[in-house]
Amino acid sequence: MTVALEHATAATSPAPPVPAAAAPPRPARLVLTPKTALAGQLDGAWWPRSRDLEAELPVLAAALAEPWGRITRVTVNPSRWPVIPPKVPVAGHTLHVGWFTEQDPDKLILLSYTVGRWDLLVIPPQTTPAAAARLMAAASVPGSVLTAGALIAAEAVIGRRPDVRNREDAWESEGGACMYPTGSPARQPVGPLSAGAWW
């Protein structure tokens, strides 16, 4: 009897994809109030790229590690964050996250065992760059008595009223702004104007 043997060929499957090098996280979009003797409502502003605390908090904590030390706790208002994880791993330690409905929805509170507490305005991720720049400038004014909610409300007024923005552009284009030697306007944050509008 003759037996035919077939050599089984190993099924060739495509090679597993080579993982692409993970892109380094983009730096935190953050501005801090200069150190002065004036105590204000806010210590700066943060413009996250999303409402994902697990993705955003490690980048923020890393940016604050040098000026403020290790951040250990964060509190938020749950109305602005769809998911609030109780803990977020951050560069060798755990960041504890809490929430309070009484807290200003547009503010993030950061705590550290060694240095203290800081309150940051949280600029909504979908904010335009021009609006975010205005909010960051306003939130970093030393000694400002304006709350996070007041700044967001004032920016909403400006966003609905293009005439307010156009007046500023016209003023600067007609020579009304201070000029640097290079010719670009020097923008300085100013206080609230009538009806709570911000320039």
C-alpha cells in the first residue's frame, strides 16, 4: 500500500504590526500668575485639549512639578467632566481626584503636601485660540478679584458680540495700541469694562 504524505506548510500570518514610537505628550497649555504679594481669586489658567482627566492630568502635573512641587490631589466640578477617575497615575505617584458640586465648574483646585493650594481657571477645550489667549491673560492678573465663572461669562459676551472684538482691532490698526520697537502691538491685560466685557 502506498501512502502519500503531504507536507503541511505552516500557515503564514502577517507579521504583527511594529508599534510606532509613542508620540511624546504635548506640553500643557498653562499660564501662571506672577508671584506677588497680591492675593487674587486665581493662580493662573489651564487650557486642556480634552475633557479626559486621565489623559490631561499627568501632563498638567508634570508641567507644575518644578514651580509647585508634586501635586497630590485635584478637585473638579462634575458638571464639566464626563468621567472622574478617583486616582490617576502620574510619573511615579498617584494623583487623587475628588469632585464637589459646590465648586466653580470652571475652576480646578490643585493641592500639594509641601507647597499648598492653587486655583486654576479651566478654559474649555473647544475654545478658539484668540479667546483662550484673552482668558489666560485675564486669569493671570495678580490680585484679580474675578472668579473663574466671571471670566468665562465675560468671554461668552465677547464671543457673541463681534463688535467688541472689531473695536479692539480697529483701535490697534489705527495706531491706538502701544508699539514694540518691532512694530507689533503690546497687548496688556486690563480690567473689566462696562457690562462685564473684556478687551
